[in-house]
Amino acid sequence: IGDTPARIAERFGLSVEQLLTANGLPADAILHPGDELIIPTRWTAAEHVVLPGETLADIAAQYGLSQDLIAHHNGLWRADRIKAGQVLLIPAVNTAFEGLAARALRILSPLPGATVQGEITLQGIGASPDNVILITLADAEGRPLFETWAPVWAEIGQPGRFSAKLDLRPYGAGPKTLILWSRNLHDGTPREKIAIPLVVGTP
């Protein structure tokens, strides 16, 4: 029996959603021998057992982090309900990074203005306090079509390479914009942001 997303995620201590998101794969993805997957880096500082009545906002405030940061690290959406006894992983972050000037994100591929077909591999160099670069695909009017993320392969807060496989086919041909950003630790707002215009060609 071949590998499945669930088996690979378990092997690396990830949720299936985290593995699929990092590789731009659908929930029903089938893997084949020779397929290459990006294994997202997880930097965990502590485990938090949810107390009765405790909310994600309470936990975020306790650790001085944003709700989105903790939710993302656990493969959750901010709106997901948490329950007493649930164990949440608290991400390790580089707090010194907050006092530094923003470090320029750099895209290696695709090039701005490029015409791309279907599936692409986004590659770049950047740094963030939680080793995550957030990615949004927007249409010609700037409306977001989907969001995902890419891990930075470096020590926490240090510049490193990142990559993500993106399937643009469900969003149609025409002008699109990839928006990449890192976020502030305490409120989740963008710290550094760049926009890459693309044209999705007709298959």
C-alpha cells in the first residue's frame, strides 16, 4: 500500500490539512510514487491544555500572540470552536524580529507579469517572526480568491527559502495577483507585503 497524505502527515507530526495546504492539494488528493511534497516546518514552544470556558482569544492574549498565529499553527480557522481538554501547540517565535526593520521579501519564480498555466511552484526568499509567509491569490479587482501559506526553511526569524505549489486552474484565465506577506506577532496585521501580477493562460 502506498503513502497517503494522512500517513505522511502523521510521520512528520502534522495535520493532514497542514500538509495539503503547503502543497496546494485538495482534500481528496491521491499520491503516486515519485511525487514530491513540501513538508512544512513546525516550531513549537509549548503545549496548552484548553481550560473550561477558555477561548482562542484568551489563549492568544496569555502568550502575547495573535489568534490567527495560534489557529494557523494548529491547522484551525480562527472561527473554529475549541473545547476543554483540547491540546493546542503554541508556536515558537523570534520576538527580537519585531524590533527589526522589515526584510524585503523576494520572489524567485514566477516572475512578475509572467503568463502561467494551471499549476505553478511559487519560490522566494524571506523572513518572518513565525517562519511563515502568507499567500493570497486575488482577481483583477483585488478580490481574494484563496489563501494559503509557505514555511520558511531557516532558523526562526532568519531569511530563508520558501516554496508552495499552487493550483490556479479553478480560478479561471486572465489577470491575477499573488500577494505575499508576513505578519506581526501580536495582532496578526501585515508586517511586510508584496504583490506579484500574473496572467493565467487558457489551458
